[in-house]
Amino acid sequence: MSRYALRFAALGYLTLLLMVPVAFVFYRAFDHGLGHAWSSVSNGRAVHALELTLLLTVITVVANTIVGIILALALVRGRFRGRGLLNAVVDLPLALSPVVVGLALFLLYGRGGWLGGLAGHGVKVLFAVPGMLLATMFVSLPFVVREVVPVLREIGTEQEQAAETLGARSFQVFRRITLPAIRWAVAYGIVLTTARAIGEFGAVSIVSGRIEGKTETLPIYVQSQYAFDFNTSGAYAASVVLALIAILTVVVLRVLQPKEEVG
Amino acid sequence: MRVIWIALVGIALLAGSATGASQGGSVDLVAYSTPKDAYGKIIQAFQKTQAGNGSSFNQSYGASGDQARAVAAGQPADLVALSLDPDVNMLVGKGLVPKNWAANAHRGIVSDSIVVFVVRDRNPKHIKGWGDLVKPGVQVITPNPFTSGGARWNVMAAYGAERRAGKSDKQAIAYLYKLFKHVPVQPDSARSALAIFSQGKGDVLLTYENEAIYAEKKGVHTEYKTPKATLLIETPVALTKSGLKKPAAKAFYKFLWSSTAQKAFAGQGYRPVVKSVARGYHFYKPAGLFTIGTAKLGLNGWTKVNTRFFRPQKGVMAKIERSLGH
Amino acid sequence: MGGGLARGVATGYLSIVVLLPLAALVWSSRAHGLGAFWHQATDAQAMSALKLTLGLAAVCALVNAVAGTAIAWVLVRDRFPGKGVVDALIDLPFALPTIVAGLTLLALYGPGGPFGFDVAFTWIGIQLALLFVTLPFVVRAVQPVLLELDTDMEQAAASLGASSFAIFRRIVFPNLLPAILSGVGLAFARAVGEFGAVVLISGNIPFKTEVSSVYIFGQIESGNEAGAAAVSVLLLAISLGVLLAIGAIRRWRTRHDRA
């Protein structure tokens, strides 16, 4: 009885808050027909934007996953002072509005900034891919850490300690015991990181310089279609592409998940 | 592991292609968003001329303030085309644009527009002049003048119109207080304002004539009324210090006042500044048109106006915004 | 362990990607002295925006704690047709660029929307937008923990006659709490900083419907970068405080449980 009530309540909330808006996005994407939607996402500029988005996402996911696991281990298992502070620092990127993230990066790498001199030596950070990468990594840093930490806490260290007393080396212990135990947490973290990285607009837009055909990601393209070209349905069409990538990530996760573990 | 290497190679390649932008013969144009179509056409036409033959362009479009800040932070720019003088002057202050950037026949202004009222179909509330905006029950939409630099034109148009009607400075400011009490929402940008108005909020939208015309062209129906007294919106273009070193950039700058270029601007709803071209179009001439430099109406140029009205926390507009909450 | 090297890499990464830019921000905010910082940060309009922002973020945290846990539960423990589809959609609020999220929410909950009610330009509209963008946090934080949870104790309790609510309250919930708190912290922090999805439906009337991120943007646009940095740092400090508090609660609970 209460199972149905819970299901109804949860799904009801989701329908109102999530499904309807998402359906709306798909609906508006095809406002002007399939052909128009297709041409909005298949032209050279859009394709370049998609490629750049994917590139930034892949690198960000790889980096934030590796670092995320290390940080999670340090937070749960490590014994050092300031763990609470590290905890909070990891979550901080979320608390900054993208405008502020862009401002901070400008302050650091822009003319007159602490590392502003880099540009003079040919190392382009701002208005080029490296700056956009830093912004993307910044905003999506917390997710793998946050997913893995509760699971690490939950599973405890007995198995690993047992393995160590049996003579396993630490990397072996990590690879064969820790990693499998946290793999779904890592997977969920990757899913969230991917979604966040592909959808990131504000901070990346500010540091990219929005140079057409060169430093435009797909979300920047979306915004330009809406705000500059009055091509709202085109903007929605490009968003559908982003939504499909996010959905694909979860589908891949589900496919990899052995059936016994699915609830 | 292999994935990481592939990714790193990929980034190197893409980074190379993205950063290898300014080779010889390439011009960096950083502009605000509205004239994008026009510049696209102008660049194409320019590349067919002798001076522009073989040149390539990097174009960046965005909100005027954002673009100015990006250039200040180091974004490569040979030409900056922004929506109002203070944005260009900010770059002068940073040493990126020469002080005499406006020293040409057109004072650096490449296109004009005016502040207009976009109204509902058939104007049910009969909005014609600035006095109608503060009638009971009328809701006015204007972007927030702090988040949208371009929205400052709206505020100064209102002020100037009141002064032109014979009101004193104090009375004109009192009008502004009254006006903003009629503003239920202050969207962050002109485009958001148009979107919100189109969705049904408000009775009248204060915006630029070229925005209204361009929106109509792109299928967003906008019916607008031109008040008798309104402000001339003058949008500047400047050659930066780096642009001055590039013959192609200098030639392009001059080209912006050619009839081809001016006609391209007109195609987007702007008013050409070159008289011979303007004659070919029939833009309505408001009887009470004034500019930001019409001293007798208390408008002493953007620098003074910006300080007096739009200084954060101390300016007239900041005080007006504060009063809204109480 | 290669742990030393690993920690070094992680620390270096964290420093370059997060700490350095934040340091530049904090430094710039005190560039005109502590007095000016305080003056900017406590400006009446800034404070009003802060109050609104924190209030909305707190509601977000609460609603997400309940709804997110319920949704995660249904996705892990329940079985119904289309569950996979629903699960795949949870992350979409992240993947959609904020401008699209904002436009969509405005179209749905604003004037002329299909539901017949118009909450745009009120705090309700902003609240809905924030709930939208923070949806995935608690759900995705709780899901993996639920998956790992051993159901033996629950089954034992059930066979002893405990009601499902009691089972949840005494067995399941304590195990989920760290994850819920984790997700709530993320949701709160995100809600505090959100700009793009909120700015369209916000109204931006100072002292009424202006949130901190919009205020900060306005200050930047008007050339008051120091003021913007000051308020940003204040916002950051508050988020930091909340996250530290959550972390402390979590550690206290773990100690309490072990006792």
C-alpha cells in the first residue's frame, strides 16, 4: 500500500518538475519542423561546438574521476588535520555562480592577473581551450568525490585490511577490493560529471571569448541561437543533442550494470 | 590509460587550432550581439574589395559589457563594436584603445537607433508618450540598467524626454522614480525583456528600434510606437591599439562607413549615419529627438551621465532601485 | 603506497583548478581594504538579495532531502514499467544549458503557461527553478548507497513484525543520512549560486525578487568589481560554513553510531 503511495508521490513530483519541462524542450525543438531542427545542429559551426564540448567533457571526466577517487579516499580514510576543510573546499565550486567563476578566472589569468604573464609567453589560457577546460573542471569537480565518500564510509575497511594482512600490495588492494566496491558510486559520479560538464554555460562562456567556430561549445551555441539569431527552436534542438548525450551516459551505465544489482 | 593519451593528443590539436588564431592578415572583431548579421555581410563584402582581399576574420559576439570585460582581460581584439560609449571608454582606461578613438567625421559612431515603445497588438492601452507609461495600471518592461548596459539608453531617454517637456532636473528624476514603480520585472538583458514581453507580461516594452525591427524580421511580431521625444542611440566602433597596427583592420574600420556597410546595418533595422545612405530609407523622424550630449536637457555625454546616474550604490538609478523595495 | 604520489597529484590539481582562482577572488575582494569589503558586502541591497537567496536555498535543501530520497528509493527498490527511462532523465537538469532551463520554466510556469497559473517573477517561480536544477543531487547521492545496502537487517526486522516506517526510520535512514546530507550540501551550494536558470523567471526587482547571483552580475556590469568580489566571497563563506556544519553533523553522527 505505502509502496504505491510512495511511487505515486515520487513520480508525481518528477512529472511536474522534470518530465514536463524536458518534454517541452523536445517539443519546442521541433517547432519549425524536423528539417529546421536538423540544420540547426548539423551545420559546421554546431558540429564544431559539439566536438569541442565532447573534448572538454572527456578530459574533465577523466581528470575529475581520478582526482575524485583519490580525494574521496583521503577524506574517508586519511588521517590528517583539516579534513573538514578539505571536505568543504571540494564542494565549493558549486557555490559559486558562473559569473563569479568567470570573474575569478579572469582575475587569475587575465591581463594584470597573477598569472596574466603566461599569455605574454605564448601560453594562452583565457579565450582558448585551456581556460575553458579549467572552467569546466572547476564546476564539475565535486561529483565523483561526493558519490564515492558515502559508499566508502558504508563499506568500511575490513576487507582491505584483511587483504593487506594476507600480503597484498596497496595498489593491488585498491584495484581488486576498493575499486570494485565503489564502482557504482564512481559510475554515478561520472554520469553527473558528464551531465554537468556538457551543460556548463556561464563560466565557460565568459572565459572562452565566444570566438565563432573556434571557442564555442554547444551550450554557447545554444545561447547564441536563442539570444542573437532568434532561432529559439534551433537553440532547443541543440539542447536536445545535449540531453541525448546525458541520457546516453546513463543508458551505458545501465547496460554495464549486471542485472542482479538493479533494484 | 590509452584513453587519457588520446584525450591529451586531442586537446593539443584542438588547442593548437583554437589558439593559432591571429596569424598575419587576420582581424579580430569583438562585438556586441545585435549587429551580428550585419557584420557577417559587411565582412563578406569587405573581403571582395582590394583592401580586404585575403583577410580573415575572427568574430566574437556577446553582451556589450561582457565583451568589453573580455577584451580588458586580454581577449585579442583589433576592432571593438560595442553598444555604448562607456564600454569603449573603459578600454581606453585600460590602455587598450587610444584616447582619440572617436576622432573621425562620425565621432566613432557607426550606426544609430532610437528608443521606442513596443506595445500589444492594436495598443489597447493607447500608449503614445512617456506620460502614458505612468498611468495607473500600466506595466512597463525594461531591462535592469545595472545588468544590461544597453538598458541605460532607456533610462536616459525617459529623463531627457521629461526635460524636453520643460520639466526641471528634479522633476525629471521624480518621473524616473514613478516610472520604475510601474516596472514589475527587470529582465537581465534586452533579449530576455523581449522574450518576457512576448510571453505576455507587461503592456509596453522599452527597447531599441533596431531590436523591434529585427525581431519582426525574424518572425517575432512586434508592434512599436515611437514617442515624439526620444533618445538617439549611437553605437560606437573603435580600433584598438593592436588594430591600428594592422592595415586590414584599419581598412575594415573605414569600410564601416561605406554605403555597402551602412546598407547592411539598415537591413538590420539600424539607422545609417551616412546621410546619403540614410536618404534612401524612410525612418520616422521623431520631432523631439535628442542625444546623450544634448547639454540643454541635462545630458552632458556618457561619462558624466554614467557617473551621475549609474554609479553602483551612489548613482541616481541605484537610489531609485533602493526605493523600490520599500 | 603510491598514495603519496596520488595525494600529491590530487592536491596539485585541486590547487590549480579550485584554490588558485578562489584565492585570486578573495584577494581582489580585499584589495581596497577590509573596511571597503565590509561596506560592499553589507550593502542593503546585497543583504536583501542574500536573505532571499539563502531562504530559497534552504527550502531547496529540505524539499530535496525528502523528495530526492523518495525518488532514489523508488528507482532502486521499486519496479515499474518505464523505470529505466525515468532514471535516465534524472540528470537532465544538469545537461541542459541554463538558458534553456530558464526559458522552459518561464514558458511553463509564467504568463500564458499551459498549467493556468503564473508564478513567474515571484519567489515561487524562483523556487521552482532552483528545485529543477538541484533535482539530481540527492537522488544520485542516495542511489549508490541504497544499492550497496544489505537488506538482511530490514528483512529480519520485518519478520519480527516491525512496520515499514519503523524499519525505514531505524535501519535504513541512519545508513542513508550521510548520503542525504552530502546531496543536500551540494543542492544548497548550487541553489545559492545559480544564475542562468533563475535570472529569467526572477523579475530582478531589488529587495523583492533579486537573488545574490544577479546582484553580483549587476555590480560587475556596472564596474564595481570589488563589490562583486566582496559579496561573492561572503556568499562563499556562508556556503563553506553550511558545508562544514553538514560535515561536522555527519562526523558526529558516525561517532554517535559507533558508540
